[in-house]
Amino acid sequence: MKLTSTRRQLIVGAAATLALPAYIRRANAQSIVKVAGVHMSPVENAWNSRIHLAFQEAAAGGLIEYEFSEGVAPTDYPRAMREYAESGTQLVWGESYAVEREAREVAADYADTAFLMGSSGGPEGDNFGVFGTRNHEAAYLAGMLAGKMSTSNTFGSVGGYPIPEVNLLINAFRAGVSEVNPDATFLNGFIGAWFDPARAKEAAIAQIDAGADILFGERIGTADAAQERGVKAIGSLIDYTPRYPGTVFANAIWNYSPTIEAIVADIQAGKPVGRDYTEYSFMSHGGNELIYVADDVPADAVAPMLEKQAAIQSGAWDVPINNEEPA
């Protein structure tokens, strides 16, 4: 499949070309970006689904070719990465949170292949790029809406693991709540899994029983508990409102397309991808957004939220990033 976007050429002599890293020489020589996704969870998992959808859209638009594996266990993960690299894939996408050392070792063995990994660590070398999930700005705005809606002043949240990407999201939601409701109290639970809706529902029910009447669902299953018990919920990453009408009133949406466009542009230009692509998840790049049901939200909560949203989008104000594990 031919790339149709403008490609910046590197004009260098033959000797200089040979001196470039192998990854850059290979990128200059080709016009097709072949991408392979190695998903630990099923692609229906909220986080993976946003990435999977963005890759599918990029493929449908003629930007990339895309294949993937899902449900790849950590013990099998390095093998899957190596198989894709050896098959001629130009970009191996993955999630190295559970296999940081192993993933970096694979990348070091395949200098001709670009790697983009969800990671809590930094980039490495010319070919190991990283990204973090950043829909925290939308989570903050959702918190501002939620803070005006609770009758118990107790807010719950259910997360997967207490890693920075999850912690900052829950903390941003709490900070948004606290901006408009300084009397708020918070409950939180981690389920020790990325995809276990039954366990997430159980954790959410425990928080509802402890008084929470609005839940932030970092994990799938949270809204099931809210719907069953008649309280409100906020979705994360994807739009849960159609599935839970009357229960989910807002969603902190994550858009992965800007990240894909950025790394593909680097590959097209023959640039090293050993950098941090997290910035493309920020609201200023279109990487996250808040969607909400206006009829379910108090009118007096919307104007302050929109004012804050404008400040975030313009760069006049930044949502604080707090990576500490929420209690």
C-alpha cells in the first residue's frame, strides 16, 4: 500500500547513507509502513480497543498496513515481538509494562525495526519509542462535573494496577472533583488485572456499599455495578454511554490516532523513533476529549468546566500530573 502523505527525503551521499543507523537506512529505502500490534489483552479491552481502532482507521485510510495478535501472555511476549520483527514488520507496537527488560532486549537485537511501546520507562536507542496514556485532562473535566452531582460527597474509582498511567488518571479525576467540591472524600480499588469485568464490578459494589454514589471506571465492569445499584458512573478511554444509558453521564475519551500519525511521519522521514510520544495524547493534539450527556449534568456545572477546558486546550493551564498511588 503506497503512502500518500508528503515524505521528506534525506539528501545524503552514499557513504553518509551507509553511516546512518540501520533503522534509518531501511526507512529511507521503503514507502510502505507495515505495523504489527502485540496485545496482551483482547482487543475488546477498553485501552487496547482505542489503539486497535486507530490502527484500523489508519490502515483503511492508506497510511499503514496492520496485523495483530491479542491475548499474548507476558511469558510469550518477547517471542511474538521477535517473530514480527523477523517477518519484515517496520513498526512493532506493544505494551511493555509487564516485560520492560525483555522488550528492550528484543528491540536491541533488531535495529532495523522500529518499536513503539506503552511503557513506564523512557525511550532507548534509535528504535525504541514509548508512549503513556494521557486522558487525564478529560478525567479532570469529568471530575468537575461529578463534583456538583454527588449527594453523598463520596466518590469511588476502580483501576487495574497502580502504575503511573493509571494513578495519574484517577488523581486527575479527584483533583477535578475537589476543585468544585472541597468536601469530597474518595475511595479506590485496584483489581490486579487489565481485563476482569467481574472483579471490577465486585470492587465497585464494595465502594457503593461504603457510600460512593459516583464512580470513575478506569476498568471495564465498574459501570455494571453502578447500573445495578442505581448510581452514576464515568467511563474512561471509550464511550460507555450507549451501553449504560442513564448511568454513564461522561467519558474521558482517549484518541490514539495523533500518536500513530506522529510515529508514521517519523518513519516516513527516516527519523529515529527512540523518543517519547506521550505528548500526542494531550488535548492540544486532539489526543483526549471529554464527552458528556448534557441533560444528565447540572447546568451550573457546565460553564466552569468549559472555561477550564478552553484553558487546557490553549495551553494557558495544565492539569497537574500526580503519579502517586491513590489510597
